[in-house]
Amino acid sequence: MSKFASFGMVILLFILLSVVVVFGFFVFTPKIKAYRALSIEQQLLSDELAAAEKEFDGHYSALQNLQEREKSIDIALHKHFDLDRFERYLKQHFSSYTLRSIVSEKDEFFQTELIVVRATIATPSEYYRFIDALNQFEWVVEVDGTQQFKGVKDGIATQFTLKVYTKL
């Protein structure tokens, strides 16, 4: 091979390498940068999706719990209030009690029985056990207003008002 042909071959290789480098710089580099940007964006979206799924799962389980509770509340609202049964229930929780007054109120959707209870308990923890047991009671019951506690020689005298809700 002659010197001229060798020199032409070197020039041709140089031009070819220059074209490949320029092509890579102007074509591949922007595509690589765009790929990296999309990869980072996809990772951020994936992290946001995972956080949203976790939050959704929390809300969904809370919703399921509420729906389950709603079923029992709906069943409780449709039961007719029975005062004798309620008195038997009070006997379980208080050493002595009296029902001072019973008032019935009606509005558009509900009938509310207001019951003022005077009772004697041995310790405050018994009262709180009674309040916790009201959440599991067969009617929807709410302690209304303030509770009064007064020490007496055989325990603690308490007075409170209960609202019992039933549907019309």
C-alpha cells in the first residue's frame, strides 16, 4: 500500500470517527439525558403511588370497619326500646340505681328516650366499664350532659342522663 493510500485511509478513519462522535454527541447524549430524566420521574411517581396505596389501604380498612359498625348501629336503631331489659342491664353494673324520669322526644327520623339515672358504684373504674359496655349495648345509647359524682359512705353516688335512639 502506498503512503498516499495509507494517509487517505487514516483521514477516512478520522472522518468516520468524527462522524460517530458527533452523531453520538448530538443524538445519543440527549436521548440518554431524556431516559435518565424519565427514569427519575418514574421512580418518583412509583414512590408517590406506593404512598397513595398505603394511605388508601388505611382509609379502606377504616371504611370497612365503619361499614361493619354501621350494620350493627342500623340493627340497633330498628329495635324497639325495652325499659325492663334496660333495667336488667343496669343491675349488672350498679349496686343500686333509680330511674328518675323518662322523657320521649321525636324528630324527623329518630325517637329519643331521655333517661336520668342515679346510681351507686364502688369505684370509678366500674363507671368506666359501664360506659365501655354501652358501646356494645343492643341499642344506640349516648351519655348526655355532665356526670355528677359524690362520695357516700357505701361508695360513689353518680347521676347522669342517657339518650337512647331508635328509628321511627
